[in-house]
Amino acid sequence: MIAEFVLYYGITLLEFHLGIYTCFSGKLKYPWIQALGGAFAIILSPVLRKTAFPVEVAATLTAAGISCICLKQNWKQKFYQAAIVFVFLEGIRELINGPNTLYQPNIIETPILALLGDIVYFLVFCFILTIQHHTSLQMKPKLLKIAKKTLPALALILVWDILLIIGVISLAIEYIPGTGAKILFGALEFISFFSLLILIAFSTYIDQTNQALVELKKQQEEFQKSEQIYYEMLLDKEQNTRKYRHDMQNHLICLNGLAKDGDLDALQSYLKNMSDTFQSLQAGYYETGNKILNIITLHILSQLENSANIHIYGKACNAEIFSQADLGSIYGNLLQNAVEELNRFPKGTPLFLTITFSSERNALQIELENSCRKREDYVTTSKKEKSMHGYGLKNVQEALNRIGGAYNIQLRESSYYVSVILPVPAA
């Protein structure tokens, strides 16, 4: 009895080691506490010998308790992770033993069959560990897509399973004698219904949270890409500026020579070339007064396919006090809408885009005005463009609600105007 209990405890503790590593990539600490669990199994064995309590259950509960204590987390996380691993282990065991019990319910389990079951159990564990820790980065997105498609079906199966259990409990209440048993099964039925409602609520919450995280990750990747382009542009501009400064002395010598010779036409032409070169150095760089807005401006305007007169007035001097994520969402979506509208024009059409920042003591105002098609052409925007345009404005509205701001949109004769006001948070 003692040897059997200690053996079961050791095997179950090993399973918890593997389960913790598989589910949370963690490890159990305090080996001396794990050894005390074995000593506790030896002490408890004589007590179990006098009762009908199953040795397997006692060993599993002992291993679960010791594993909970030995986890490298706070107590709340200890109970959570231990419970998850326990359900995970029992789930794998039922997947292995369930079909055999279903088709051969009267079979007597022998030590050989138990050993074979444990071998299959650990083989399944090895397979799961191999999939989890040796899957390439290219395969993981594919597995995530498969999981995303199969999870709703699995959740539906789980819901039907709970409903079936509730139906069985309801049917059993009618045939069970005794008031106490009926109350117990009634309580189980209520708990099952309540668990089902909690499951549905959590599923809805997780789905909404997942969508928000996917959108946030997408924005983060877009911002990192924009930031890289921004710094590459700054580096390129710095190199060109250094070249221009290096040649400045030669330019001055040439200008001085042309002036002495009195060749005004050549002097004027040379100055014009120098001015064009200087303007080209300034082209493609936009200063808004805020690093985040600079990056967004550079990235989105790089998507402009048509030539347009772009002017930026003012500085967003107080933009740092706002949530940079909300500020980027508001400004980025509005600027994206403007660029998409400019790209719909035929090539060679005179276009303009004006961005104005007004930093006041108690608010920041951002105004964008861009060329816009005629009203009848604007109304015939494709369904996909409408949905994307509306989705961008929805994000703007949500961000403004969090900040407490407001926006104003005007569809003018030949331009589209939008203005947002962001109030400065109270100190």
C-alpha cells in the first residue's frame, strides 16, 4: 500500500511538472517540499488502508497540493495555474481512457493495461511538447488561424455538452428518492446553468478583447514600420545636408566669380539651381511639433499617388500631454481619409492638402482640408471605400470619447474639411 501510494504520487508529480511546463513554460521549485509530499504519502498510507478511499485520487490530490505550493507565483496565480494544469491532465487522461471505457465498459484493468495507458499518456505529452516548442515561427501563424477557426465549433460542442448534462440531471431528479438528493441535484442543475451563462459571457468578452488586441497589434506594427521609414528619411536628409554643406564653399567661390564678371544671367541661374537643391532637401520632411505626428505624417503622405500642394501650419506643442495612442488614432485616420480621397482624382489634377495645428492653453485643435470631388461623385463612392471610411471615423469617435474631445466635418464646394478639438486634461 505504501509503495503503491508513493509510486502514484511520484508519477502524478511528474505529470504536474510536465503540465506546468507545457501550459505556462514554468517550473516547480522547492524540491524539499516535493520530497515532504512523498513523506506525507508514506504517513497517509496506513490511514487509507483502513478506508475505501482510492489511492489514485489521494495521490493526485497530494501531488496537486504540493505542485500548487511549489509554483513560482503569488497565491492567486498558484491556484489558477494548478487548477488549469489539473483540468489539462485529466482531459488528456479522459481522451485516452474514455473510448476504451465506452466500448468495453466491463473490462478489468490489469497492471499491463495500466502501464500501456501510462505509456500512451506520456507519448501524447511528448507530442504536445514537440508541437509547442519546436514549431517554426512560420508555422505558428498557421496554427493560430486553425485554432481561430476551430474554437467556435469546440465552444459550441462544450455548450451542448453542458446542456446535455443539465438535461440528464433534470431527468434524474424525477427518479431519485429522498428530499436531500433532490435538493442536491437541483443545486447541481442551477450551478450548471450558471456555469453555462458565465461561459457565454466570458466567451463574448474574450472575443471582443481579442479583436481589440488584434487591432492594437496591427496599429503597433504599422507604427513601427512608419517609425523605421521616418528615421531612414531623417538619415538620408542628414547625409544630403552634409553633402550640400561640404559643397557650400565651392558654390560661394562660383557665385563670387560670376558676380565679379558681371554675368547676371548666369548668376541668377546658379542661384535658382541652389534654391531648387535646398528645397529638394526640405521636401518629404514634415514638422508638426510632435514625434508621433511626424512619423504618422511621413508614413501616410508617402502613400499619396497624385501630386498635391501640401502645407502644414502651426505646431502641436502640447500634444505630449495626450494619450499618444489616441492622438495617433485620431490624426492618422483623418489623414488617411484625406490621402485616400486625393488618390481618387485623375492624374494631373491640381490638388491641395492643408494641415493646421493650433496649440492653446486648454486645448489642441487639428484641422485638415483637402481637395474633394464633386458632391455627386463623392456620393457614388464604392461600398468597400464607404465601409473603410466609416470605420476610420468610428475609431476617431471612440478615441475622442476617451479624451473628451469633439469633431466637426464640412463637405464644402470643392474641399473636405474636418476639425477636432482635444481638451487639455485637468491637472
